[in-house]
Amino acid sequence: MIDVTLESVSKRFPRAGDSAAVDNVDISIAAGEFFTLLGPSGCGKTTTLRMVAGFYFPTLGRIRFGQEDVTHRPPNKRDTGMVFQNYALFPHMSVAQNVAYGLKIRKVGRIESRRRVDEALGQVHLAGYGDRRIDQLSGGQQQRVALARALVIRPRTLLLDEPLSNLDAKLREETRVEIRRIQQAAGTTAIYVTHDQAEAMAMSDRIAVMESGRVRQIGAPQEIYHRPATAFVARFIGRSNVLSLPVIAADAESVTVGLPGSGEIVVAAPADHGLRQGETALVSVRPEHLSLTASTTPGALVGRVTELEFTGMATNLIIDTGGEQVQAAAIDVPAGIAVGDQVGLRLNRERMWVVRP
């Protein structure tokens, strides 16, 4: 395993206009870390991964593996293992032949190759499957063959590009647990690309959230969820209300904001928030951190129910507070509440956070 560093990396493609696919990205990934690039389609996450792999060279910036500058080194000289979205398995080869392919290219001896293939198949719980054809395997088993093929060469860095996107929801959950287990057991540095927020939160040591070719935030899953840096991150990671509220007062670590018709509340803010009295603050609060109360409750956010959906664990509501459509996921909902009723929302100030636009 080895640490990976991207220093001011940008990538522009010919005839792509003025916008960069990846724009001035700085990332430091620790040795042995499971690091995820997360974002919507077209945000630059796969382009970033392909630059780490060597399939693309950066237009600007440097990529280092440890102290080695690999910016313009070809893929076969980087000692990385790659798992693709479509697995890229050879249908005319057996499972064992697919797994051994990288060892054959590296001219590893037959006995050592067989030993390492058996070891890799054992790692992915496919011991005894070596003689099977690829078309005899389920989608989840094919994914594990692709993972074994990447691991068998003992790469310094394991790169995974949306490897679970072709699996059904239940199998995705099971397989992501296996990938994490295998990565931890192997001690390999892993860089994982996905657009699935739940996948990223469940698997990662840290996440880089990308938008329009830029990294908007890097942090542990809990940090990104509870203290998003921007309105985009707040809305992209799970569900979140981003309320536009007037600033009454501000200091280094908090902002006092006004609530429509119901007083004010002090909200935690990052040290560089830069907000002043009279400006508008964007405040993130998750639906599960709102609870229903009477519309007459002091300090409550008041509005009318416009949508109501019972899901079993909670009741999802949308409350029109007069300009803001606020989502709430309430566990205790009074009997008989219906669309059109006026309700109050109790705000949990400990779970509110000021974000940048």
C-alpha cells in the first residue's frame, strides 16, 4: 500500500469548450485508506480516477505515489489494480485464467501464479470456482472475479470505478460489505468512484464530494453528513433542507438567524463563514432533525402540510412555511394529521449548520 497525492490537477479535453472536466483538484490519500470520489454524472470523478490509473494524463498538475511522480507514467508502470463498471472479463477464459491474466503479463511463474490465483479466489469467497466459465457465474460472482483479478497482482493502489452499479439493490449492499472487508484484509490503498451516497457513506474512511470538476468537500462520512461545506453537498448527501434566513448577529463560530414569525435561533457556523448582520445565511437541517409540534409553540417554524407519506419507520412531510418547502421525517405524528393542516416544526439547533452557497 502507498499514499496517493494529487497536486493542483486539471484535465481539459479538446473540443470540450472552456470548461475543465477536472479543475484544480488537490487530494491527499493516506496509505491503506478507503477513499471515495462521490458526485453526480459528469462531475469529474471518473476522469480523476482515470488520471490516477494513467489512462489520461493531466493537463496541469502532478500525481504522486508516495514520493514517486507518476504524472506521465503509463498504466502498466503504475502498479495499480483496476475494477471497471462492466468488469471487463474475458468470456473465452475460465475464472482462474481471468484472474491470472495480470500475472501472465508480468511473467510470473506457473506454480507461483497458481498459488496466488487460489489465494485471490479465496479472498473473494470463490475458492473452487477456478474452472468455471464466466457465463456460468451470477453478476455478483463476476464482480468478485474482477476484484480477485485486480488484487492478485498485489497492487499498491486498488482503483474501483462504479463496480456495483450493475447489481440489484440487495446484492449491492452485500457486495459492498465484501469489498470493504477484502480491502481491509489486504491493507491496500483504495480509491472508489460512485454516485451512490449510501454506498459512499457505508464504505469510506473519507469522501471527496465533487461538482462541476471541482472538489467541494473532503471529510469523513459523519463530518460531510452533519457539517456539509456547501448547499450542494448538503442537498446531494442524503436529504437536507437549506433554509435562507436573515442574519441578526454573527460571531466567529455561530450566526443568529431570524425565523419567519417566530423569533430567532443561534446556529453553529464554520470559522470562515464571513456573514454579517443584514445578510442572508443558508442553514442546513436534515428532515430527521425536525419534529412536529403545535403551531403555537414558541420558536417553532410554522407552515401547512402539503404532502404526507407514511413509510413505516417515519412519516415524511413537506411543510410550506411561506416561501420555503421544508421536508420533515417525523416519528411521532399526531393521529388525524392531514394535508392542509397548520403545524409547527421544532428545530434542533445542535443539528443545524451554516453552509456556503
